[in-house]
Amino acid sequence: MKSVLLIGLGRFGRHIAKKLDELDHEIMAVDNNEERINQVLSYVTNAQIGDSTDKEFLDSLGVSDFDVCIVAIGDDFQNSLETAALLKELGAKKVIARASTGIQEKFLLRNGADEVVYPEKQLASWTAIRCSSEHILDYIELDSEYSIFEVKVPEEWNGKSILELDIRKKYGINILGIRERGILDMNVTPDSVLGKRDSVLVLGQPQSVQKCFHI
């Protein structure tokens, strides 16, 4: 369990609050809008109405006591930038901030943010990859070189084991899991046999995955 200071409760912030609650983290939520605060009360541990660009207000929250501070402000970049800078100045251990453009990402990283999330860019990338082939069911980019794909099992793989396919040696791809009838099995062994209706989670470089699955 981690203690999280979540600043900004628009749609993005509310989704974060809900997910953090599902993961059993302690959440202090902050927004300058009482209505937004009321919308997340059932998901958070504590909540306060206040201006995150007010240094005294932020200091009163005990910023340095939180494991991570998330700046989810989406409608005012100036406030987001000032908040990130103040959090770091007040001793925040880790600051994650939201960006809407590449320029915002650069400014945030230079002014207090340890990490930046760029939802529009990440969603655009996911959508482009996802709809580039009917074989791709899901996609997660790990870094500039490696990604995880969920891909339908090719017809010619039906009834064959991981050892027989040997795609790690041929393509440099690792099979992480097999989903059968909606249930994901991560206990993959060389003897695991693939079925026609299965999908697999694979880790590798996108170009290798494309070559392997003829995408």
C-alpha cells in the first residue's frame, strides 16, 4: 500500500482515484472545486478543497510524507507547472504530472516532475497499433524498443507447443502468457500447447512481432 497525493479531479484524476482505490492505496485528493471533491469521496481516504499553487496550503498537507504525488490538472497548464515545481520544492519524494502536448512534457520535466504521463499521445499510439491489424487485441509500450502485445494465435500454431514453435530463437520474442476462453494463464512452459481460439501475450520489439505474426 502506498500513500498518494492526487491533485486535480477532472475526468483523468477521477479515473486515477478509482483505480488507486481498487488497488487499496491511501489517497489524499485535492481540488479547488467542491463538486469535484464530492464526486470522489467514496474512493479516497481524505480530501481537501484548496489551491495547489498556494505554497502554504501545499505545505500544510505534508507533501514529503506521501510516497508519490500525482498532478492530474488538465485544464490549466500554468497551475500544473507551478504545482509540480512547488511539490518538489517542498520535498516531494516523487512527482508524476500530466501533459497534453510535447512542449508541456518538456517543461514539466524541467520544473519538478520526475515522470510525465501523456494520455492523448499514449492513447493515440495504442489506437494506431490496435487497429493496424485484426490480430492485435491489446498493446503496452514498455520503452522505445520493447512492447507487450496480445495477439491471436495464428492458425498454423494450433496444436503446437511453445518448444515446437521456438519463436524466442527465431524472432527474439518471449511468450509471457496464454489466454484461453477469457482466462489468462501466466504459467507458460515449453510444453504448453496453443489452441486455435487462444491468444498470447508476447514481449518483443515491434518489428519482430510484426514479422512473426505477419502483421
